[in-house]
Amino acid sequence: DTIVRRTVRDAFITFRIHEGDPVRLKRLDIVGADSLFNIPELKKDLPLQVGGPFSRFLLQASADTIVGRLNNRGFPYAEVLRNFDQDDAALTAGATLEVLPGRRMRIGEVAILGLRRVDTGTVRGLLRVKPHDQFRKDLLYQSQRDLYGLGVFRSVTVVLADSIAPTAPGDSLVRIDVRVG
């Protein structure tokens, strides 16, 4: 409903919105992750909850949560496909998250680029990522924070570069680029 009140100089508009009942999530399926996670425990940690309001934003946030956990378990190229169906008449929805973890990766080369004022050994000593360790994205962020915390660099990035070469079936190496400036 809209109410408009006018004066000589102004107009005041009031919108009255009745939101109505929310669409509720009746089903959340996670496919392809049984060997990687305890699915009931994982579901408890997701933003999208069965019985709660359904939104595409919460569906995306739930997919991002799973990708983040996979990135920290050695799967840097993990993806989660999202699908949902919604019954507007019944105010219900069902959602499916399909997990595509990709290959488990290990750290190969750690390339340090842009050094001018600090020696390579100092930078390597502060890195939390080392060759042959399992890839963990959270360690990239911690390494970046630690290097920036030195107060010597104006900018620091610690990022995943492209994969190099498989070392064994099911396992590959990735290169990490450390750029300081």
C-alpha cells in the first residue's frame, strides 16, 4: 500500500509492505562429499538450514563454506554446484549442493618475487607454506599477514599459481607465488 501526503513544498510518501510468510527449506542434499566430510555435522555449520528461510544468498554462502573447507584440506580447485526447486504455493524449497573436489594437491615450488630489501631466507622462514606440504588456503593468508606484519613491504600477496605436474596418480603439485613490494 502507498500513501502520499503533499504540502506546498514537499511530498511525503509512505510504503506499507506486508512481506508475507517466507519460503522454508524442506530438504538440503549434499552430493559427492561423503568421503570428505561427516555430512550431518557439515549441514549444522552451513548458513542454509532445513526448516529455516530459503534464500539464494544463503545457498551461495553454504556452497562457499564447503569450498573454503575443501581449500583447507588440500583441494585448491574445488567447486560446489548449486541447484534448487521452489514451490511457491506451498512456500517450500529443496536444495542440492554437488561437491566437485578436484584433485588433492601438495605445495611444489614456492617462488619469491620482487625482493629488494630483504633476503630470500628471511621471507622463506616466515612462510607457513613449505614444499611438499598439503595445500591449505588458510596458510596462504597467514603467510601473507606475517610477511606484511614485518613492516618492511608496502604490499604482499601469497597466491596459488597454476599446477605444475602430477607426482603420483591422484596427487599433484601446485606452485605458490609470493610477491613482495
